[in-house]
Amino acid sequence: MSDGGLTILDGTQLRAVDLSLPAPADSSVTGAQLLDVAESKVSESLFGFSLPDTLKSAALKRIGVSDDLEFHREKLDRENALSVLRNYVDAIANELQDDPIVIAILDGKTLQLFLEDEDDFAMLAENLFTDLDTEDKGKIKRNQIRDALFHMGVEMGIPPLSEFPLLSDILKKHGAEGEDELGQAQFAHLLQPVLQELADVLAENPMVVLQKIKINNGSKLRKILADEKQLGETVEKIMQEEKDGLSTKAVIRHYLEKNGASLGLPPLNDEVVILYDTVLGAIENGNTDAKTSEKDEFLVFLKEILEKFAAQLEVNPTFHDLDN
């Protein structure tokens, strides 16, 4: 699943992975060998992305493995190993379904689009030069080409400089170093071959970059809806904080706006306020005096609201920048 140049890893890419074990050197397979096979297959299906250790550990716990080191040493016959392999990859897919990961695949295509259109490239170079010419001198230093690439960022196809050491070689090769000053035309003339070589390198060896974006697709909400104990505890908390004169719906909204993240709701922003309006606007106010509401009735009302939130988020997930 892709969205505006980004790719969402939500487990669907792993549902049809062809899982098999390599030809046996002996009749048994160690846990370490099994995990190597699984993670290689998963990475291959996820555009070369290497899963975070936290996700792999969570997937192992889903299949009953609590001690990673002990499992590495364990020996399994091939039939059991194949079963564990399938369950493990399925568990990874389920983890990603519950908590999708967003990546950017940098393959040079975005850069090439700028380079192939003279007007687009001229505008890009002009905007970058203006941003870097903070003193409005009409000149910037040659080595500020590196800063220009930082300004462009992943959204324009530039890998993070800290994760792409080859970039220093490209800059050096094209003379994008030193303190001497360049005018706008000279800057553009130097920037173009740097971007072209970077696009060529990425086209040959694409780079996968993890994005700090949280996707809320209602998965956590659905888990809470299936947990009667947690729902009951939530109702008690809401009823303790209720305010005189407010409808049950208003009381619940007030609580969810403050504490919704713990239940799997996205943090408030303009988009999420509209989501609240949509969900709660379709629901009757319920009892006019929340203090006199029976807990069971209050629980039913809360469940109705959360179910509608979960349904909306499943169809239209929200995206939240973790840096903000």
C-alpha cells in the first residue's frame, strides 16, 4: 500500500510469501537458522527493509517464544521448523497490520523528474539558493551544496546524509567542497551533476528509509473493544471525570479528547477534530445526566462510539508525524 511517495508496510506484502527451508545439511534446523531464513524472506518481500528488533521480538512472543537467545540454540525437526517459520512470518504480518510502518523507497525517480524538466530544475535551484542565502548577498559557499541536499530531504528523493556515506564521495568528485562563493547560476551548474549522479546511484541500488510516521488504523481500538475488563475500567474513569449538565456524549468526547491515545485514538489536530465531529454527530446524545447513567448503559454507549471510530479509521487511517 503506497501513499504520496511513501510505502506503508501493513502486513499485506507478507501474506503470499513463498516459505520454504533450504536443502538440509542434516535433519534438524536451529532456531537461529530458521530466523535467518524468515527474516531474509521478509526483507525481500518488503523492498529490502530490515525489520526493527522490537517488531521481531513482538512477533516471536506472538508464537510463544519468550527467550530469543534460547530459541536461537533450539533444534527443530524440519516439519516443526517449517510450521514455526510460517507462524513467525504470519505473526510479523499481524504485527504490521496492528502497527504499520512507513518507509520511503529512494530509487532516483523523483530526482530524475526534476532533472528532466528544465523549468522544474531551475525553480528548485532558485528556491534552494534563496533559502541558503540567508544574508541576501547573492552568494553562497560552495560547500553549502550539502546543506541544499539536506533541505531537499527524503520527500524529494535525497537519502539522509548520515545513512548514505557515498554522498560525500559524490560531492567531492564534483568539487562541491570548499569555502569559495558561488552565484545562483554557478550553484545550479554545480547542483545538477551532483543530483544526476545521486539519481543514477539510487536507480542502481535503491535505498529504503524508515519514516517517523505513526499510522492509526483502528487496530488498537478493536483490541480494546474485545477487552471487556479494559472497557469497564475506562467507563469508571470517564464517569469519575464527568461534568454536571453535559450529555453522556459530551462527557465521553471530553474524556476521549484528553485520553484517547491510550485507547488507540489519534492525537488531536484539525483532521482528527473532523473525525470526532463525524463519529459523534451520527450518535444520539444518550442520557442527559451522565451521573445517573447506569454503568452498563454507559458502557454500551461508549462501545458504540469506539466501534464507529474503529470503522472510520479502518477505511481512512490517520497519519501522525512522530517528530511533532
